[in-house]
Amino acid sequence: MLDKPLIDKIVAISHLAGDKIMEIYQRDFSVNEKSDKSPLTEADLAAHHCIVNGLKALSSLPILSEESANIPWSERSTWQQYWLVDPLDGTKEFIKKNGEFTVNIALIDQGKPVFGVVYAPVLDHTYVGVAGQGAYKLNKGQRQTISPKIRQANETWKVVGSRSHQSPEIQAFLDSLGGETELIAMGSSLKLCLVAEGVAHLYPRLGPTCEWDTGAAQAVVEAAGGKVTVVNEVENARSEQNAALRYNQQESVLNPYFLVSY
């Protein structure tokens, strides 16, 4: 299903959505509040409509987007494949105008993210991952294959942390690693991509996220050769037995805590 022409078309959809976002980013814009108190801008909605219309023109698969998430579980539970979309991940970063926000499109197959595009329009970075085919980054039009970086003995741990959210468990996790640690602050799904491309060794997420926040970037991480695993206990976060993060397995769209690693 995922041949190169289709992949290129979906990447183009993400870029078009990014253009819609940038039109609004470069001027004053209104900010509303969703029912969960999180911010919503007209850019979220413009990108949402752009992506949904683009995907519907290419595919008959159902679409779950952050901005149209009220699909009942009785319907979602029957989905074998679907598109999982976060039209603008990092709305707080968008509002702050620091550039660390992304457009995210993933294909989920039997609960597993098998394809993902993460596009950061301000940075002009596009990450693409296809299960079994590897992952790559488009940087200002230049394509490079990406893979996680294995930490060498005595090397400083490079650990990604959230720019807008921080939890007290993070320090306990850092302490559990042993050795020197360096915390790299980053917003949105770019945090997972930093591990996928070897800029950081680990990204522990010990706070709330939703499935659309992670689907596309997890596809990139796993295609690149990394792992996204569920964390039940901080001290056992790096256990080889931890299960991979999966999607559409229950009514709630909230993710458990997880760790992104090489």
C-alpha cells in the first residue's frame, strides 16, 4: 500500500498543512480553549481540514485527528487500519513562536504505527519512517538516512525533555541512569525524532500524552531502528521486557508513560 508515490503525496500533504500554519503563524491569531483546557488556534483547524481533505482524496481508510476525536469506541474498535493525525502538535510552542511545533500523519495497522511523517515547518525539517524500509530526514530538500545513536561507555547521557511540560519523576529517571546526564529541551513530537536521528539517546515521557501526539514520530523511531516502550516503573524504564507502545487498544486515547530509546 505504501509505495513511494503515495509516500511522497502524504509528505506533500504535510507540507501543505505546514504552509497553512505558517500563514497564520506570521500574523496575529486568536487562541481558544478546548474542553480539556488545552489551547486551540485557527492554525490547528486549518491544518486539520487540509490533511483530512488530502487523505480522503488518496484513501478510504478512516481518520482519527486530534481535532475530530469524538468518534465512539464502538466504531473505532472495528478499525484494522486508519490514519492518525495531529495537525499541529506543540500548540503551546506555536503560541510562543519558538518554532518547535509539528504536523503529524501516521498510518496505524493492527495497533502498530507502520508509517509516519513529522514536519516542522519553521525548521523545514521533515522526518519520514516506513516499517521495514527505514527512516530519513528531509532538511531543506536534502535527504539523509537516520538512525539512533548507541551510547558509548562513559559517554554523557543525552536525554530529551519537554519544553512546556516537566514532571518530578524525570529527575528520578536521570538519577537511575548513572553517569553524567545532559537534558535537551525540545517541544512537540520533535522530541522522539531527536532520538530517531541520534541527537539524543533517550526520551522518557513520564507525563500525559495522547495517541495522536506520538503515532507518526513513533513510526519514524521504529523505522530508524529505535524503540518506544511502555514504562510502568521509573527504575525499570529501560527493561528489555517492556512492551512497545500500541494504538487504538482501548476507549481512552491517553498513552501510558513511555520511553524512547535506541
